[in-house]
Amino acid sequence: FRQEAREDGRSRWIEVVRLARERIRAGRLSKVVLARALDLVCEAAPSPLGLLRRLRAAYPDCYNFLVDPGAGQVFLGATPERMARFGNGRVRLAAMAGTVPRGGTPEADAAYARHLLESRKEREEHQIVVDGILAAIQGLGRVECPEQPEVVRLSNLQHLYTPITLAPERPLPMLALLERLHPTPAVGGHPREEAFALIRECERFERGWYAAPVGWMNARGEGEFAVALRAGKLAGSHLQLFAGGGIMADSDPEREFEETQIKFQPLLSALASE
């Protein structure tokens, strides 16, 4: 496959991260999640089910999904982030924000994890997401939320993770709660409207399904939804990949670029195997 020319490469990304950082330092907002799009043209149309099988094999610790609404397009990916799980009278939510790579040795891996837990930038970014979720479910019932996050290790990245449990006081329609939650500061930013305005200014593509809730539900009100990240839209031989990162006042543009490169890898690797 070959990459199509577009303006979401390293130089443009560093430019928009610096702009976002300036806006944050000026007090306009505290966090914004900016995304990149990567357009690829394949020599032949990849098999959507083949890509999904490779994602499942390589990322068993993620939510692997494929949505086919027809019209010649499919949306697929391998996301680590749960939005909400409904069952047994409880709603289990997850805050996931703050990212470092995996290390090449156990010692390097542990050093990255320590940095994640000790980094002021990563902890603040994570806490904004926790606070956003807690604000969205305030008044709905009893909430359990640990004071400190933990580190969750995936195949290629490590993230800060805080599990949150809600015991609703009254019946809570699943779609109504998803509407309150989405988009969390993990995919938008804070404050919401200021972050949205900056996203519209900086991103030169439509996110479409990217970062939306994806999941299942049944007639009993049970179900599970994840956040559609590390994803791509496939239309014949054209594949558009999406990856993003949370930008804070002290974000390093080069490091943020490398993070998005790693987040492209699940589908890039599946495509290379194809």
C-alpha cells in the first residue's frame, strides 16, 4: 500500500500541538484531544474480516470491532477503552487517559510505568477524564471510584486507568447514559465547547465514526460499549486511519507525534499481514 499526500504529517502535527499548547497556557481550556488522519491506498481491496481476525490475534486485550452499515464502507479497529458496561443492576465505567510506550525489557517497561504514575502532566490529563465522567453521572446513584489510578498494559502501550462503578437509584436507559457521557474528555477535552472549537480549527478532516460509542445492547437493558479508537474506515482499496492524543499545557509535540504513530500500528500491522 502507499500513503496519500495530506497535511497531517509530522510538521503539521507539531504546529497544531504548539497552537493548542499556547491556547491552554493562555487559560482558554485545560485539555484538548487532537487527532490525525492517515490515508492509505492499497494495491487491492483488503478483506475486512481478514483485518478483524488479525486484530483479534494481535490485540486480545482490546475491544476488536467491525461495523458494516452498507454503502461500501466498513469501520473497524482495536480499542482499549470501555465507555460503559451494563448488567446486574450496575454500570461499570472506565477512565483511561495518560500514555507511555511499552519497554523493550521488563526493567524498561517498569520504568515507563513509574513515569506514567509520577508524571504531573499524565496524572492531570487522567484526572480531567475521571472528573468529567463523575460529573456526567452525578445524581444518578451511588458511585464507587478509587482515589488513585492504576497502570494497564496493552500489547504496545501503557495507560492510566481508573474503574468507576455506578449503582443507579432508578432505572437508567443505556442510550440516555451514553448521551450524557459522550464525548468524555478522553476524546474531546475540557471545557467541552472550547475544546470542540479548537478541534474544528485544527483538524482538516471529519472524524465521522471515530471516537464514537460502539457496542451492543439487548432488550433487558444489558450491554457494553467501548470508545471507537485505534480505528479506520475502509472503502474498497482506500483505508483512512485515525489516532489522537490528549494535549496539555506542557505537552511535548514530538512525543505526541510518536504516540499517534504507535496508535496507528494495530491496523497498519494487520494491513501489512494482509
